[in-house]
Amino acid sequence: MIVGIGIDLVYIPRIKKLLDKWGDTFKKRVFSDDEIAYSEKHLKYENHYAANFAVKEAFFKAIGRGFRFKDIETLRDEHGKPYINLHGEAKETASTLRISSIHTSISHDGEYSIAVVLLESSP
């Protein structure tokens, strides 16, 4: 059963401005070490930070509430497909809601990154 669907569109220059202004303070407050490492290995690192940020916001919308940004971690499998790893209160809430599957999709186009998150529960 579908628990929720969330979508978020991020203006990449806005994330770039935050990265330029706050640097590591912003990165460490919002992103996991693995998300930072993944983003930093790309020439257009701001696109990947923006995409990971969009996933976090889309997850908040899908579940219907907010958590610490770092509680929602976007990783990639060996083929580059994104998946979400939950921590802390987000993980506890997902367990309480019996969420069994989290699906996510990310795309970039021009100055925008978009993410969709779909949450499914088990009966």
C-alpha cells in the first residue's frame, strides 16, 4: 500500500550559493559523509548536492513531516541508482508506519534538480 508520494524541485544556483557562503558548515549540517564524498567527486558537485537535498525534501513530503536532514541519506548502488538509507527518528517513524519500500528517482536539467520519493508499507 502506498503511504505517501513526495516531489521536490531545487534551483541548483541556490544550493551553490549556500555551498559558497557556508561551505563545510552547510555540508556537515545537511549531508552525510558519504553524500559529501559522492557529490565532491563530480565536476558539477552542486548538481549532486542539489539532487540529494531534493531527495530529503521529497521524503519529508512523502512521510508528512520533517526530520533532521542527515537522518535521510541518499546513496547509490553499483549501477548509480539512488536509494535512501534512514537514520534516527526518520528510521523509527518509518518502522512505526511499517514502511517496507522506499523508491526514489532523481533528475537534473539545466539549473534544476528534481527528486520523487514513494513510500510503501507492508500489510
